[in-house]
Amino acid sequence: MNEYDKYRLRGNRTKLVDNINPVDPVLEFLIGKETITPDMAEDLKAEPTNQDRVARLLNLLEKRGPLAFYHFREALMQQEAYGHLVHSLDNTDITKMPQKKSGKDETDATPFAATSSASASAVPPQTARIHNPHQGNSSSRGATGTTRVNQGQYQSSVTISGNKNFVIMGGKNSKINFH
């Protein structure tokens, strides 16, 4: 799971733990997507309370691969009562996310797909990687952005600042517009 999705889960953790009840339909959906195994679900169900099950699931999801967040989001969308939780996840302000000092000369932008032809429940947004060879170890990220879902499509905006050369790579089903 990428750092942006971890931030979204962690920022909404209390709300998710308090509001996902029962967790069993979410677990069954995640088993169907092969995000978790049936044995993992059984271990989660052994927790004494529903809140403990959800908390442990959130911990587990962070380690279950790059699509785990999107499968979890899709599982919540399947349950009408959890629409407000999906809204909270989608509207988490990732611009307040703490910056890591990795010493690398590249930074990751927000999950990015200007317009995706796939539905939001079928394909997660693509990730834009912005590489600036002149940036060095600067703490300035050079890119900011937001992601939201509009009529079943992921829509993101990324602002690139500075006068250096950048390379932007979109993924499959991405449409990149320059203005």
C-alpha cells in the first residue's frame, strides 16, 4: 500500500473502527478479491469485539499490497451504510501528510489520473511519478495535488512548481491534460 493510502486509512481510523459494524461483509468481499485469505479472516473474527476486528483489519491492510486500499474502499461502497466512510477516505487532505526525508532525487505525486475511463470501483487511479534530476536532497517536493471521485471516475490534479525539467508518466487508461 502506498504512503498516501496509509495516510488516508490512519487519518480516518477512529471513524472506521467506530462505524464499520458488522465487519463480516467487508471481510468476505476482501477474501473474494484475494486481498486477505480465509485464514486471515478467521483470525480477525477471533477478536473479542467488532471494533478490535476492524482495528486489526486496518493494520493488516497496510501490508496486503498496492490494491488493498482500493479493494477495502470498494468493499465499503458495496454496503450502503458505509457511503459516508468512503466519502471521508476520498476527501482526506493529503497535502497535510508529513514529508519523509529519504535523500532520493525523486518524489511521488498524489495518486493521479486526470480522467480515467474505468469506473472507480474497478480500477484504482494511476500513480504519477515526478522525477527532477536537479532537485537533489531538497525538502521541496515540487508537486502537490488532490484526488477525488466524481461520477464514478477518479479525478486528480497535480501542480508542478519550479522551472526544472520534469517527466510525467501516466498509466494505462490515463488521460493527461497539460494547461
